[in-house]
Amino acid sequence: RALARYLEAMLVNHGYVVTVAHTSSDALERVMTNPTAFDLVITDQLMPQITGLELARDIRDVRADLPVILCSGNPDAIDRTTLAHTAIKAVFAKPIESELLLAKVRGVLSEPAR
């Protein structure tokens, strides 16, 4: 929850509208309820109920063009071939470097939709 609060404050301070979900099922439910309400999802790999990878795969099934940024304390443990079956556009190691994440958010949001 501390990471979510930190990211929320950082993104809001840079002009983004942020919706925080503290569980993967809550995040998925929000996307399923209103898929076009979101431009980007940032998730942690270790979430209650399902992993960030699983959430990204489920989001792809709901809205294939919704990009996901995954944060992980151990990014080297993430199977890179699995990423191809998700909507993940970037993987960040924790602790997160704010400026790098903000640059990636700007980049992902400026990419043309596929």
C-alpha cells in the first residue's frame, strides 16, 4: 500500500488522474466495469489474489490495447516469454526510480494504439 500511495502522489503531482486498487481482483473488476476509463495500469508483481502478470493477461482479455507497467522486487525472476502474452509494456525493479517511471509512463501513453 505504501508503494501505491507513493505512485499515486507522484503521478497526481505530474497531472495524471489516478485510481488506486489495493488488490488485483479490485483492479480487474474496475477495468471490466469500465474498460475505456483507463489509459494505463501500473501493477506490482506480488499482489493479493493473483500476480501482476496474471492481472496483465486478464486485462488483455478485457481490453487488448490497455498498456500495463509491472513493478517487481525481483524482475529477473519474471519469465520474459510470458510477457508476450500480456499487455505489459515495461518492467521496473523496486525501488522505483521516479524519473524513469515518469518517462516510461509518458512514452507508453504517447504510443499510438494498436
